[in-house]
Amino acid sequence: MKLTPSTSATLHMVCGKIGAGKSTLTRRLALEPATVLISEDTWLDALYPGEIRELPDYVRASGRLKQAMAGHVSSLLAAGVSVVFDFPANTVSNRAWARSIFEAAGAAHQLHFLDVPDEVCKQRLRARNASGEHPFETTDAQFDLITSHFAAPSENEGFHVVRHA
């Protein structure tokens, strides 16, 4: 569905490993006027409580959530509302999915790339797990598995990248 182009709305996407600071950044970006935050973790926790234990569980649930969100987010963007996606844009296919959303709305975009070393991410992840404030805990082994699928954005993808080191 092609929507009327919006010149004022922006889709903000985040790319970075677990523990890189994506959620912290998205909360800050969402403070801008006429901007909403959509957090994958919040939605997955509400829709699939206690069901996401391993990577295949996440892939299944996340895929369903993406199908449900795409048209809704395009509509928000077309209406002039900026959206901050706290969904990991960590693979070429995830970024292509997000591209289809902002292009359908005729909206602008920014891909925020948090380039943080693995050991820093793991330290933050351990602290997050210990705090009990996040709906999902991730082990070092799960971090390594998930990180093996990570692909940093490349220039040939054509995104407006904002790098955060």
C-alpha cells in the first residue's frame, strides 16, 4: 500500500549488538516532538510472556510482530508522526524490512549504528541481567550466537547512517 508522502516524519532505526545501548538511545530519540517509540522487547514481552527462551523462539515471535507493525508504522509516518524503532536493524534483511516501511510512507529515515566492542556489550548485558529490569536475560553464549548473525550496515545499502561509537 503506497501512502501519501510525508516530508516531516522520520523512521529512526537502530543497529548494534545486544548491550550496545540501542534502547537507551531510542528512549532519548523519542523525546522529540511528534515522535513515538515502538519497542520490540516491550511488545514481545506483552504478547509472548515467558515464551521466548532461545533464538528460534525470538525469530518466530519477532517475525509475527513485524508483520503486524509494518502497515501501522507506515500509517504513522504518512500522518507526519516520527517513529523510533527499538527493533534491531542488525541484518541486511531486517534493514530491508524497515526500508519498505519508510519508503511506503514516503518518509525520511536515519539508521543509528552503535559501534561498541563485544566486551563492553557483554559487561553491560551482565549488569542488565543482574538488575532484573529488562524482560529478557541473555547469556554470554546467547550473545555470541546472536552476534554471529550481526552485519554492520554497508554503504551500498543506501541508508543515512548516524554512527555512535
